Amino acid sequence: MSYYDAQGERAIVTLTDVLEYTFCPRFIFYMRCLDIPQHEEKRFKVRKGREVHRARAMTNRRYLRHKINVVRKESEVLLTSERHRIKGKVDEVLFLADGTAAPLEYKFAEFKQTVWATHSLQLILQALLIQENYDTTVKSGFVCYTRSNDVVKRVDITNRDYDHALLIISDILKIIDTGYYPANITPNKRCPDCCYRNVCA
């Protein structure tokens, strides 16, 4: 089923849309249906994270080649999937010695025992984009935590992970298409840190 935005054009979901949806589905309503910006550029971690991305794009991390058998890579790649109606930028597309590919994402964050769920989801979405655009297999992704001495963690990606990501994309497209007001996250512990708290019912 195809969904369309307010201008009658076929809607495309961004990686940011999906991550905001996991914070709260109402983000999609405010951003994509009402066109209310969240002014995230004012947040320190967002600004710092963008600086990290710019710096990493100019460097060649040799340890990646040794640790995870990278034979080549492409940096700051903007990809679109017409099939899955999603687009986004991949910090690095890694091509591995076993013939598969993998996304690498840099995060201005500390590694605390496990890879965050939102980071894993971002890798899964990037993997969808890589598979379609490069006609290759993606079985894993990597996160580099820059505030933990650039430690790199691997995330295995299964068919079940892909199916779950596609369901989220479908839900987001339904919000954009119909303009319905989705339920809030409960319990709403995230509300005090939400940029839409003053307009959210």
C-alpha cells in the first residue's frame, strides 16, 4: 500500500523520523503533519555529534581494517530505498572480506555494557538501504562510541530485525497519510525532556 503526504506526493520516511517515532509516535504528527520543527540544533549533544561526524568523515581508521576485515569503505553516503520508502545517510558503508557489507555509525556517547536499542534500529534501517542500493547482503552493523575511546561494537542483523523495522516504517507512513493523532508513550517519563511538551495534549 502506498501513502501520500499533504502535497499529494508519495511520502518517504527518513532515518530521523524512525528514531523520533521510537521516542514518541507524536513526534511524527508534529513534524510531518503539522510541520512544527523541534529546533534540535540547540541541543549540545546534537551539535557535538554533528561535529564528530564531520571529523570522522575526514579520517581513515586503520583499526577497522584489522578488527573487522574491511577491504574498502565509502563515507557519508546518502541512500534512498524506493521499495521501502525510506532514505538516510550512512556514516560509513563497509565492504567486508567475506563479501558482505555493513553500516558503521559514529555516536557521541559512552558505551555502557550494551548497544542502545535506537542505535541497533538505526543500523538495521541503514542495512536495508545498503542491501537495495548495492545489491549485497548485510548481516551486521557496527557502532563506534567516541566517548569510550572509539570502542566499536558489532550488532548482528536478522530477518526478524528487518521485518520489525518495516512495520515501524509502515506505521509512520500511516500517520503521515491520514494525519491521525497517535497515542502518547506510556508511562510518559520522557515528556519533561520533549521539545513538544508545551503543545502536546
